[in-house]
Amino acid sequence: MTAISVSNLTVRFGQDENVVTALQDVSFEVTDGQLVTMIGPSGCGKSTLLRAIADLAPISEGNIEVFGRTPERARRARDFAFVFQDATLLPWRSALDNVRLPLEVGPRQDSFEIHAEPEELLELVGLAGRETALPHELSGGMQQRVSIARALVCRPRVLLMDEPFGALDEITRDKLNQELLRIWDETGTTIMFVTHSVPEATFLGQRCLVLTDHPGTVRDLYDVDLDPPRHLSMRDTLEFVQITGHLRRLLERN
Amino acid sequence: MPRWRQRLPAIATGCSIILLWQLGVTVFGVPTYIAPSPLQVMAVFRDKADILWLNFLPTLFEAVSGFIIGNLVAVLLAIWFVHSRFAERAFYPIAVFVNTIPIIAIAPILVLILGNGYAPKIVIAALICFFPTLVNMVRGLKAVSPQMLELLRVLSASNRETLLKIRLQSSLPFLFAALKIASTTSVIGAIVGEWIGSNYGLGALIIEATYNFRAPMLYATVILGASLAVAGFTVTSLVERMVIRWKPDAVF
């Protein structure tokens, strides 16, 4: 089943002479349950693409469907959740109450009733015992874990992640990469993951969407042929290095 | 003990000033009607406690009422401004204009309109609180990060939910900064109101003591007024510490 379908998408910003075309004629599909990473040069419209899927950026031409719904209807139905680069937590709320936020706002729907337990989600992201901690008492990595737990609380069918580990140090990032794979495995959620890092895109992705810039177009939707389960040590294998090398060449060929 | 020690220099300086004042007045033989000695002022607190207390209560009432009304109106107006561009454009400039009129000039006008009772004093106290709170509250309500607003959009949160769950809380550090200013200025407002036309209150007592050369009474009244402002500030700061337990992003 198709989770996300983008066809002939063009996104423009500005008016008249100042029009900037961020994305041009982008088409691809993501199958249900897949983890697709997205890389591309800075300013190529990776974030814009993710934000268009999340109904945060306007569509100028073309079409986006999330499980057959328009982004707006999918947003109202809570089909997807978004994880930002910053954890974006409410500083006055405990970790647990931050995870609960999505259950307290937005149109009430029957589907909310089958939400995941916030306590269990904190356990899933490795924060059992820190339920009552306020955000400023948590490290950057822990804050991002809380924001992932919050994204999962309505059991979204799609998780859109916009450089979620971009602001973290490498050690924390490695750890969260591995945990994201575990969470993906346990929840079966479709994930679209934007990153600047080619190794991260390779390590996480089943497929990797490579974009070019000015304007952003799809260069390739590359199948990352690495066998599960994936371990960090895999990054030292010849196979891995060959894939990252290939992706780098795709990025450089402008 | 360490906190007490931290305050020791201030306490010592204060005591020294009072001591110097007492010495100066005695040594140079300054007449009481020009500058009373600290002992004479203390005597007023002992002998005229009933008069001071009777005039303190109206001022307390006016300052507290003005504080509540002025801040409440400012907060409600700020909430309206944040949700309506039109309201902000229509009323913000007028609020700025009203703020530029010196309070001492508005006071007689209000006394003429509202008479000699509590009303004009409360309105003056409210007016003096109003503007700093309005400005800070508008800033505070808007001090939500763009990313937080995007999160709420992804969650399809309504404007009301955004206000109740996010904006109000994130405005609290800004609000308390304004409330601390208002807690002292509301006392000034009440006293200024009593100056213009009143037979009671600390303001009236200041006028009466000045015209009758009762300098010790004047000083005692001033000290009482200042104490009221300090008490208001202290209470506001304590409430702030109880309410804001998190680390606000914007500390200022």
C-alpha cells in the first residue's frame, strides 16, 4: 500500500519577480512501513518537501496524498506526526505532560481513543523514570527523545522527521539512530527522515531520496541494500562505504 | 546564614545613614520643621500610629484595586490584540497616547469627572499600571517560537487551545516583569490621586503635614508609602517564584 504519494509537485515562494521555485516537478512514492531518508545540498528544498507533505508549506502545482488523503485532511485525521530539529517542548510541562500534549489539543476524534500510553512511549524512547523531569533538566538528546515519544502518541501512520538529530553531538546521534531503527521496528510506522549526513541517510534508510538544488528535483530514489538488523559497526564495512560513496557522487553530479 | 550575610553590607550602610542623619540634625541644630531627626520620626510611628493606620488603609485599598483592575484590563486587551490585527492597529496607538500624558495632569481631570471618593484614585492607580503590562503582555503572548506554532498547526490546534495551552504560560515571565513594576507604581498612583483632592489616605496626609510644617509626620508618611510599595514588590516576586518553576527561554 502507498503511504505517501507525491506527483509532479512544484512549490514556489514569493510573488512576481521575486518568485523562488523551491521544488520543481517532484514525483515519488513511499510504501507503507518503509523508512525513507532524504538528502540533498543545503537549500535544495528537503525541508520544504517534508513540510508540504505535512501541510506546512503551500503546494503550487501537483499533488500530494498521504494514505489517499490531501495533506490537510491527513493532518486533521492525525495520519502523520512531525519531529522538528529542535525538540520544541513546552518548558513548563514535565516530559510526560509534553508527550500528552497531542491528546489535549485539536479536533476530538474517535481515532484518538486508541492512542498509545504516554508512560509506555517514554519507556520506548528510553526515558523510563524521567516522567516528571522538566525539559531544562534533560539533555538535548533526551529532549529529542521526548519529542519523538510525543510524535508517536497518536499512533501516526507516518512520521515526518526534519533533521531531528542535526543539533546533537555525534555520540548521542549514533545512539538515537540505532534507537530510531528499534522504534521503527516496534511500531511499524512509515518514516520520512531528512538529514544532512550521508552516513546517517545510508544507515537509517531502506531507500534514500536524493535531491538536487535550484530548483529541487529528484535525482534518484536509491535502494539501500543493507541487510537488517543494522548495527553501527556496519558503517565500517566495504558495502556501507560503497553505498555512501555512490550517494555522494549522486549529490555532487549537478 | 549566607543570605543574611549577603545582606549585611546593605543593612550596615542603612544604619550608618540613619545614624549620620541623627548626628547631623543634632550637631547643626536643624529645626524640626525643616528636617526632623530619625528619633522624632520614630516617635510619630509610636504616638500617631492610629492616624497613620487610618490613612494607610484607604491607600492600600486604592493601590490594590488599581493594581488588579489596571493589570486585568491590560492582559485582556493584550489577548485581544494578539488575536486581532485590527484591534491592535486601532487601539495600540491610543494606548501609547494615553500613556504619554503625565499622570499628574490626568489626575485633576479624573477627580473632576469621578468626584472625591475612591473612584478617581483607583482609576489613576489602574492607569499607571496599565501600560507597562499591556506592552509586556503583548510581547509575551507573541513570544512563542515559530516552530512551536508549527507543531500546533500539525496538531490542528485551535486559536483558543493555542492561547490556553501555550501563549498564556509563555507570557508569564513577561507578565511578572510588568507586575513587579506595577506593584510599586500602583502605590504612586494612589498617592498622587489623593494629593489632588482627598481628606484621607497617605497622599492627603503628605499634603496636610507639608502645609502645617509637621515634618516628622511627613517623613513617617513617606516611609509608610515606600514600605507599602516594597511589600507589594516582595509579594509579587514571591508569587512569581511559585508560579514560574521552569527556565524561561527569554530571561531579561
